[in-house]
Amino acid sequence: DGMLRAMFRGEMQVLVDAEGWVQIDRSGKHFGTILNYLRDGYVPLPPGETECAELLAEAQFFILSELAQALQDRLEQLKEVSIPVCKVPIITSSEELDCVMASCPQPMIRFIYNRSNNKYSYTGSSEENLLKNMELFDKMALCFQGRVLFVKDVAGQDICTWHFYGAGTKQAEVCCQSIVYAKDRKHIKIEFPEVRVYEEVLHIMMFETVHSTRSVSSQPAPSASTARRHMIKP
């Protein structure tokens, strides 16, 4: 029946202050949930592991065995949930890049990011666009993991450039940097060509299909232009 019911039935010793208030040495954070469970016989379980563990401690303190068991089961379920992991190799030398390319049978996207290689100051929106390119790379790496190998290259000479590989060769390059001339000095401009990057991603995804088909049928791979036509054909 629980500790609270036993307390008010006189079956347990109760601590009362000078004004007659019953003292319970617990945090009030989850006490409302405990009361709702006693009223209704049910409460929604917290979605997170931390909240479940906290409520479990309260359920055990108040001797609510059914609620405690439900929370323990919920914690076991949360521990069994697999967390997706996306691993992105970091290239720091040309030798490492050659090794990765030689062992990669799938399409590959190489993102060159070398902010320290700038010789001039950036234009106003360049910092923001550089971050947007980095965020787009991370987003696509999560979206297409397992199908495309995503590689960050911090040893390249460019500040922000995308390279797209399919069938073992480079199919396209999207350079996001350029030099613009002001009245008294040069500036580096970084752009965010999101649509162009997505187009090239879809293009090299065709080489994933081409590679699988070639492995089964031993037929020669179509050209890049043919792959493009097949990609946009309804």
C-alpha cells in the first residue's frame, strides 16, 4: 500500500513539527507525481533516463513497488536503445587520404576545411557561410552514413571546398572560396552553395547503384553524363 498510507494509518512513526506539519525528508520535485499515482494508480513515465532514475528513487522510498518495477523496466528499455554513431575520418596528410581512397569501395565526399590557411581577412558573411558549410556536411554525414563515406580534410590548401568521388575517381568539385578586391586590400569570400552541393551528392549516389550492378553483372559502368540523365529521369 505504500509508506504514506501506512503513515496516516498509524502503522509507522511520523515526525511532526511544532505546528503539526508532518515532516518527510525528501525533495519535492517528484512528490506531485507520487501523489498522482496514489490518486489514480497510474502516471506517465518520464521519457528520459535521468528523470526515470530520480522518480525510481522516490518510488522506492515511498514503497510503491508497482511503480518502482515499471520504472526499472523503463530504464532497462532505455539502456537497450541503440544510439546511432556516425564516424567521420579526419585526414591530416596526403598519405592518409591515399590510404582512405584506396580502401573505399563506396562513393565518398571529402570536405576540405582549413580556416588557418587564409591570407586575407574575410568578408562580412564569410564566417557565417563557413559554419553553414560545416553544418551541412555534418547533417549529410548523419543522413547518408553507411552509403557514402564522409571525410574531413584539415591538411588541404583550400579553406572550404567539397570534393565528390564515385567509382574510385573524383567526379566533381565545389569550391566555396574566392578572393574579392576592395579599394585598399583583398578579402576572402566564402559562399554557401547548398543547392549545388546537394546536386553533386545525388550525382555520386548514382555510383553506389552502378557499383553494385557492375559487381553482379560485370557490365561496364556508364559515364557520368549517363548517370546524370538516369538520375533526373522520371
